[in-house]
Amino acid sequence: MKIAFVRRDYTARGGGAEKYLVTLSRELAKMGEEVHIFAHTSEEPPHPGISIHPVPMIPVISPLKNLSFALNARSELRKSSFDIICSLSRGFYHDIFRISDGLHRYHMQQRYRKGAGYLFKSLSPRHRTLLYLEKKSLVQLGLKKIIANSRLAKNQVMEFYGISEDKIEVIYNGIDPALFNPSVKEKYHTFLRGTLGIRGEETVILFVAMDLERKGLSFLLKALSQVREKKFKLLVVGKPDSGRYQMLAEKLMLTDKVKFAGYYPQVEDIYGLGDILVLPTLYDPFSNCCLEALACGIPVITTRQNGAAELIRDGSTGYVVDDAFNVKLLAEKISSILSRENHEKMGEQASCSVRGLTMEANAEKVLKVFQEVLTEKNRS
């Protein structure tokens, strides 16, 4: 098939959605599909079956960036013919829309909890543009199918936009088992501890994210300030700009318990160092770092507002808390898993629980949806 993907940034150095598209496109190209990427910024693809199509964008203020990319992507797509157009960015022109960033309507409710703050933010140009593009992405005439990466995302699409269940396919994300597996602990655990100055008796808590605010770093820091057992080290990996949270850690007297590592290109190395991953996110349709951690034998604590929570067996491979704002409960769950005996026992079960969620299996399921949609298009 001749397949077009749309995403503003096509880079393995981006967030979960960007990394996912890079990996998916390579898998499909290896399977013999003709893959085209429509993006504003991109990395050189390592596979000859992938073609990059630059999409111009007005590079100032968020509303103009998002709107201009959507309009220009539609214009560029119309210049050629494709069997399938799948967008991972909000836009106007696709057969399939994959929910990669989650529903902005739901995110607004979670972040601002309605009231005056919600009303004020919903009227801002940025949020109005995102809500407009979101609606256009989900209810446009040519849309044949929606791919959700969790049941959480599927249920939200049905609730907020009244879309029928049979139009939505749930396909969980996948990982490369050669990179993410329990052997990373043997390879990197001792070496990285020495490199980062982490003492042998300290339990390493990982927080992996590019969006530190939405993923709940402030909630985690507040929870850790309530944990009595202090033999831990929090390693914050992802966005390098963390000044605000460094000040919060200092205020909470956690300066010596938190290390801000910034962006780390080989994140699988970091999982080799970690004992627990905690992600008290306000909202995430499916956080890939949770799947990666589980695959590496690391128990995960996250919120019910994370689609990846559907993979966690509460009390066996980690814990799911109902709300990121419940800092006291989050602290209790962290405390209960800090001992080596507890997190190692959970970790053994964690890697087994996600064994079938590979990128190869994900690509096969996505391709099956593409084939069904192409058949439908040909009939009509």
C-alpha cells in the first residue's frame, strides 16, 4: 500500500507519539509498504521505503503553528494519491485518525477542574484552536476509522464526540523487546549508579517525561516529601528545562534526593538503573514509558487517567491511583513498594505481563486496519 502519515515532528528525539511514528513507519517499510511522512521537522529515515514530505508552518505562536500545519498538510497531501492517509496530528484531511495526544477537551477538564479557570483557559486562542482542530479531526466526512491506543481514549471519544464504538479500534502501543527487557539491569545497573553518584542502598525512582507539568512531576515531589523512608533517589529524565521543579524540590527539602538528568537518548539504559517508575499524570491516552518500564521488569505507579494503567495489575505489577491530586495516597503507594523485596517481586511479574506488546505485533494490527479501510474505500 501507499501510506501517508501526518505528524508535525517526525523524530525519535521527541515525545512518545513522535517516537511511536518513527518506529511504526520503519516496521511498515520493512514489511514492504510504501511509506510517506508529511512533517514540518524530520530526521533522515534509515530505510529506503520511507519518503519525507516537508510541510511549511508559520513558526510563531501556538494557534498559528497548529492551524497552518493542518492547512498546509492538507494542501500537500492533495498533490498526490494515497491508498491510506493516517494522521497523528489534528487536521482536516485523513482516512484514519490515530489519537496520539489524547483529547484536549478532557485534558482541559482534568487540568483546570472546570470553574473560572476552565472557562478562562477555554476562551484563549491556543485552546480554542486545539479544540476546533480536534473536532475537525474526529467528525470530518472522509474519516473512516479512529485508532485509539487505550480503552480510556476510546471511551472518551465516544463520550465527548458521540462517535459510535464500531468506528474506533483499540491498538496498544508496542516496544522493541531487544531494547526493553529485564537484561538491561544486568548491563547498566551498577555502571550507571556509579556514574550518577547513586549509593548502592538507594532505591531509584524514575520519572520519564518531556511534559513535566502534565505528567505530574509536582505531585510526585510533594508525595516524596511525605515518604518517611529516605533511602531513595528520584531520577527525572526527559525535558532539560526543569528550573521550576528544582526550586520546588529545594522548597520541599528534597534537593539531595532528586537528580535532574535532562534528555537521555538511550532511555533503555536508564531503565537498567531504575527500580520503580512513578508517573502521576493528569492525563495521558497511553504513556509509552510505563510499557517500557514494565517490559524491563520495573513496577509502575500511575494514575487512572493514563491509558497505560490498563496494563497494570494493581498490587502485582504496580499500583494505579485514582487521582494525581491525592498526594497522600501516592505517597502511601510509593512507601509500600520502596523495599527491595517488594519492588523486585513486582518487577519479575511486570516483564511477563506485557510480553506480547511488541512493535512488530502493533504494526501488523495497524496494517490490518489499513487494509480494511482500503477495502471500504474501494467499495465506495
